[in-house]
Amino acid sequence: MSATDHAHAELRDAVRALCKAFPDAYFRRIDAERAYPEAFVDALTRAGWMAALIPQEYGGSGIGLAEASVIMEEINRCGGNAGACHGQMYNMGTLLRHGSKAQKLALLPRIASGELRLQAMGVTEPGAGSDTTKIRTTAVRQGDRYVVNGQKVWISRVQHSDFMILLARTTPSAEVTKKSEGLSVFLVDLREAIGHGMTVRPIANMVNHETNELFFENLEIPAENLIGEEGQGFRYILDGLNAERTLIAAECIGDGRWFVDRITAYAKQREVFGRAIARNQGVQFPIAEAHIEIEAADLMRWQACTLFDAGRPCGAEANMAKYLAAKASWEAANVCLQLHGGFGFASEYDVERKFRETRLYQVAPISTNLILAYVAEHVLGLPRSF
């Protein structure tokens, strides 16, 4: 048992109780069918977990990032994949912090109740991955509407969302003094947009993760769907990334604990040469090391949550939490797979599925190298490297 299992114990127990209705076999089938865990996400929504960060005045739970991170952690620790639904946790933050009162009243209560989903955020483009200021998708004001043209890639959960947060350039880059200026954020009603100026092309990938290319050809968006001020979208998007990275860190910690739990149990019962392999230091030490690194990453996760919930700057802590947790979960995955031997590759043990799922977080939603660059520049004061 983890030393931090006592933190938010009642919340953990409640999430685990829900997850028991969706055992390994459920997620194994969903993975094999390349399907979406609709029943699981619906259950989370009915239980109120997907409305965790929505204030009570809009029908949500109004809890903090710390508690929300526990929900994400426990989903992964129980063998699930929070990547199917975590977007709603942090995407709605852009609307909550920068949307108008009318926008929030129109959407947040319906998101909290499960009537609507806000699972998708359209930022990344083929020619502008980490360099967000280089995006080329444009939104041009024409009367009471904006007309959008361009392309996005690796946009997740579009097919299982009703609304999307979209970042587009409203002022040409040649006309702004700073490259981060002239970008704006919009609410896109996907029910109206798809097939009417917006085309979705799914991307088959290593993980059973619904992600897509999006193409915009004269997509019209009502001007009232602009969030906040025109031209300030880059700042609005950055505002929510600390929550995203901290929640992903929690998911990786959940994955890491799943791997340690599985290999610990397996090593105790697996006998080779007349004795349980758990008696061998060559087996014990890698498991112990994985556990230590997960616990260390968890401390940074809690530090990031504490600062975020207090409204204090936490960019460094959120980035470091994500780095440490993604690294720890990946190392735990390797230990678990290696010590399972051939059985680690068998789908029925679920190790290979979770192995694929946790590998994603070395790359997304922010790559390991970009975190290192951030810490080098913003924490250590080294010159900008790009």
C-alpha cells in the first residue's frame, strides 16, 4: 500500500467502488475493439466525478485540483485509462476562467449534469506542435460571425464531445509585436460544425486513444462564441496547462502503482527453479526502485496541487510533476513487463495494454524535452534554447 493512500481516503474508496464495475476484462475488450469506454465515462458522469472542478453555483462539485487528481489517479490505478475523459477536467477551465457569464450559465450546468461534454481542445497543428504561436488556422471576423480555415492534428475526443475549445489566429503574425499576440479562443459546437465546414479524420495509433485530424473550410462560428478578448487566446490556453500537467502526473502515478501492485503480486506466486521469484534481489530491487520513484514523483504532484488550489504560480511544479511521474510510470512499466517474462506480452495479463498507455506521457501532452527546456530557462535562468 502506498504511503499516501490515506490522503482523501473516502474519495479514493468511492472511485474504486465505481471502477470495480469495470474490471480488466472490460478495458481489455474496449482496447481490442478500438472502442470508446462509453459506459465507463457515463458512470463517471452520473456519479459527478466529471464535474469535479465545476463550481457548485454551476451544478458541479466545486472541489480542488488535489481532489480531481485523486479521481484521475484512481481510474488508472484500477486498470482503466483516464485519457478517455480527462480532457473535460481541464478544458472547461478556459471557459470557467475567461468565459462570459452568459457562456458559463449556458454550458457549465449542462456539462455538470452530463447533458453536454466539453472533451476536446483544438490547438496542435501539423506545422506547429510545441511551437503554438506558429499555428496557421485563421478566424476572420465577418459581421456577427468568424470564418475559420486551417487544419489541426492530434485533437482528442472530438467524436465523443459536444463542444471544443479552438485556438485560431485572428490577427496575422506580421501585424503583431509579440508572436504570442493575435491568437483567440472560441467555443465550437461540434454538433453543428462537423459536416458544415469541419471535417474529422481519425488517426489510428498505438494506444486505443480517440484522436483526429481536423480540417476547416469556411467554418462559421458565431461571434458570441469568442471566449474573452480577441487576441488574448494564447494567454488563456497557457492558463489551463498547469492543471492539465498536474492531472496527467496523477494519472501516471496511478499507472505506476498499478504496475508495482501487479508485479509484486505476480512475483510472490510465480515459482522458477523451485522458489518464488520474489525471493531474488534481482527481482526485488527493480520493483523497490520503481516504488521509490513513484512516491517521489507523488510529492511533487501534491506540491503542484497545493499551489494551484491556492491560486499561486505553479508552472515549474506542474511541469516537474509531469516529468517525474511520466518517467516513474514508464520505468515501472518496463520492470513489470520484464519480470512477467513472456506473460507480460499476453493480452490477458493487461500489462502490455497499460505499457502502451503509459508510454504516451513521455510525448504528450508536453514532451519531456520541452519540460527540460522550461526548467532550464524559467527555473535555472539559462538562455532560451529555441
